Amino acid sequence: MTSTLPLAQASSVSSGRVPNHGSLQQWRRRAVRWLVNRLVPPARNDVTAGALPRIGIQRVLVCRPNHRLGNTVLMTPLMAELERVYPGAEIDVLGAGSATLDIYGGYAMLGDTFLLHRKAVRHPLATIGTLLALRKKRYDLVIDAASGSSSGRILASMSVARFRLRVDAAGDAVPMHLAARPVHALRWALGADTTLPMPPLDLRLSEDELRTGRATLRRVVSSSYPETAPVLAIFPNATGAKRYDEGWWSTFLAEVTSLTGPLRIVELVAADGQSRVGSRYPTYFTSDVRKLAAFIDAAGMYVSADCGVMHLAGATSAVTIGLFGTTDARRYAPYGGMNLAIQTTDGDAVIAARQAAERILRTIGVPA
């Protein structure tokens, strides 16, 4: 069955979770979590509900050691919430992979970034050096920002801080969406209203970056017809079973344009430089995630499977449509605004296209 998932449902409070991994991996994670819970027990500096002060917090560490682009982007609401609650604080980040600085670089309160290699165990000297540098600093607050992450919990426990906030300590009544969980936990620790609207994903793109994105878009689509048609950016790539094949995309896009009228479609090309739709549309390639985000912002509309670039698009002003066949949209739906998650568990490209076309028509101001 193909279904549209409203954002309210995607972010709703729920105690259930739909796993997106196999039973063997699920068992392994549970075993590791059991071991970590005994090796890293609750500490005296762990924050309880309403115990985190609003004053005296100057130095904060956000611990999210994950190299995936999407997971990094999903932490930007927490950065915005920290900026709102502690406007004069400096925020350090313990992350993994080169995307960390790119994603958070637009935040004025960003301090040091401690970056682990994505294969940290295979690079012990570099990992030890990073951790030693981290241990030299003293923090008022460290946030273990990844719910259920064993590595995050271990690394957060190694930092020196007056207060430690674990996202998974806020109880079961937490939002399903991963972008909302850290913000909810921070409000819980502050004793604040957890029902207030959550900050959106936001890269804090500069005016110069946005201007460059618009200029690049004009250059890329200038030869496509018709020039007055709305632009739709597509990223027809994803990892593993999340990827839809070229035939699926061909059917999907044909049905979309039959319902919306002409669209200037531009393909965002993956890191390998290969088109996934037979090079039928103008293409754009960049290895710079901020340039990519500015380009998507200029396009105004975006569609792809659930992937890191989808979350990057969700952090722009573009209306983002995510296609979910194997992952849980309640946890990973494109977050905020008019963004939309479409479940495609039956693989029917035509039904998915009709729902996407309805959202596109709303975006461009045409009655569906």
C-alpha cells in the first residue's frame, strides 16, 4: 500500500518503533547496549527532569559521532534550540566525517569540532588524539544527542562536564522523529514546555551562498524547456534497498508531469558521477554540501528516496518530498513546513506520483 504520512503523525509522541535493520543486527545492538549500560552506568552529573539551569551554561558539547549526512543534518534543530536557550554560549561538536563542519558552520556559536574517522577503530592513533584533545576541555553541559547510540554514550561519558544530558533519559513519551528527540530532551531537562513547536532543520545558508545557488540553477536549467515552468530537483539515488531503479523513476516522473504540466527537472548526481535516469535531464554535481543545499533551495522543490540528501533538502526552503519503501517515515520523514513523506511499500510508482503531484500543485499554487 502507498500512503502519505502527514508531518504531525511523523513527529507524534509514540512509544513504538519500527526497526529498519535485520534481526541479527537488532540482536547485536541490544547486546552492545546491554554491555554499555553496565560499563557506563548513570553518573552523578546526569540531568533529571527540570534540573538543568538556565544560567551559568557557557560551554556546551554536543556529542553525535555519526558520519552520515542525514544524521548530522537532523541535529540542527538542537543547535538552534541551544542558541535560543543559551544565546551567549559556545557549542563544541564531537562528530564524525567531513560533513560535520559543513553542516554546522553557519551557526555563529559553533566552537571547536572534534572529528572522528568514520572507521575510528581502524585508526586508533587518530582516535586517541581526538579523545585526548576532548579531555583537555571542561564543559558546563555535554549532550549525548543520539538516542540509543552506544558509541555516543561512551564518548559523552569521557568528557569532563558539570551536567550530562542523555537524550534517551527523557522517558518513553518522546517524539518519534529523530530531529525532535534532542530538543524534547533539552526542554525536559530545563523543565520547559515540550509541546511548543520544534525548530526546523536549518543550515543557516548565507545570502552569498543562496545567491550563488540561484545563479548556478539558472545556468544549469537555462537550456531546458519551457523556461517559465517550475523546477523540480530529483536525487534518484540511495543506499541499498532504499533505491528505486531507473524504470520506477521513469514511470514516476512521467505520471507526475502528466498531472502537473511541464516541469524543468534537474538531476542531482551522486558521488560516483553517474546519472541514475539515463541522463535524460540537465544534471548538477558538487561535492560541497552547502553548494548543493543552496542549489536545492533555489530549485524550490525536491523529491528523492529517504537519504542524506533528502534531509539536506529539508533544511532548505524547498518543499521536500521523501519516498519511503523500506525505512520508517515516522522517524525519518522530511521535517517541517510543507514537506511530505510518501510510503511506497507496494512499489507502485503511479500511486506515489499522484500524491507527489498533488503536493507539487499546492506548492506552485495550482488547485489539485
